[in-house]
Amino acid sequence: MPATDWGWLITPEEFASWLMEDGPQVAVLNKPPLVVCHPSKQGPWSSLIGSAREFYGLPTLHMPFRLDRETSGVWLLAKTREEGQRLQRAVQARRVEKSYLAILEGELTAPITVDRPIGRTETSVVRIKQEVRDDGQSAVTHFTPLSTARLSGSGAGYSLVRVVTETGRLHQIRVHAAYLGHPLVGDKMYGPDETLFVDFLEHGWAGRLPEMLALPRQALHCESVKFPLLGLGYSAPLTRDLVEFCRQNGLAS
């Protein structure tokens, strides 16, 4: 599957290759980028949850949480209603710990915590876009740099960071990263120009997008998910596209 083809269907073999754990109660996948979690109008094999239902032959499966289409990493589903409710209650009570890896524009040289509320942007051409605003919902994000690299011949660079969230607001990591002046690499909405997102919806990965964005997807990966009180924990290695980007740009991954 081409990395920039956003219309492909998942095959049973691909779904099986993404499985990291497959137990009687829970299945855990290393979700690839560019795949939606929730049901799609393009049929069951166009989404993770639809593919899982077909793969297991089960009419109902449960997602304790979702990942954005472009975000890769740990994604899990419960095969029984009881386990789904147990995991969902833990998520709602914030008894889940998530850690992400992200590649940011620019050099973030020291750990920093952003404790700023988030709400919908009223002036954006993108209806779902969020921003830091005083009347928004509380949101706390911790950024810890792991590796930085400066591009030769310029003052620009990149940073590989670990991100831990205390809250789960829409686009929280992306909004807080942009607030710091270090948007995620490849972010169409919170990067150099929000109208890139509109262009992408209309024309796909074409036109000025490859010229202005270093990756065809936002550089965000869910590294680990832990339910401490339930004794559960899962982790997923960084996906190949982000490992290759780090290698090409001098970031230790």
C-alpha cells in the first residue's frame, strides 16, 4: 500500500500483521498511520473496528479509546462487553496512562509542561480546529525532549519528544505543541498553514502539501498505554516511516 494512498482497504493479512497481542478478552494492535479506527462508509475493511469484526467474526467489539487517523501506535479493543466496560470506566476515570512519541518542528531543548485550556477556534476555516483559550476545557501536556537535530545551513531543526497527557482533549498534543511554537512535523491543521488541511480534503496529498510538509501525516505515535489498577500495559515500537524520518534527519530514535 502506498503511504500516501488514503483510500485502500485493509486485508486480513495486514490486520493480522498489526496484532501484537491477541487474547480471549483483548486484542492489541500497533495501528499504522492513515487508517481510521471508527466505522467508515467505505465498508467494513476500510476501518480498524470494521476489519476486526470481520477478522474475528464478532458482531460487536469495544474501543476504550481511539487514535486519530494519522496517529500510529497502541490501539486495543475488547472482545466482550464486560471487558469493554471495565476498560472504558478506567479511561473515563482517568485511570489510564498514555505516552506518545512525537517529532516536532524546531529544537525543544528542555522538558516543559503546558497547562492551558483548550477550546474550539471560532475564526478558523477548519470547523474542528482547536486552540488554547481561557474559556476552554482544562488540558495538561508534558513534553520531554529525547533527541534534537539542526538542519544544515539553517537555524531550523527537529525534536523527537516523549509526550504524556493528563487529560484527553480533542487534538490536545497538537494544539499544545503549536502553542509552544513547535508544531508536529506533517501537521496539516496546526502546522504552517491551516488551509493545507482544506486542500488535502479536496485534492489529497498533492499540490503544495509535499512542498510545505516534511511528512504526509502528523508525526505522532502512541508509544504505550497502561491501566495500573487493572494490571495491564501495552507498548508499540515506532513505525517505520517515523524511524526513517529520524534516521534521515539525525534524530536518535
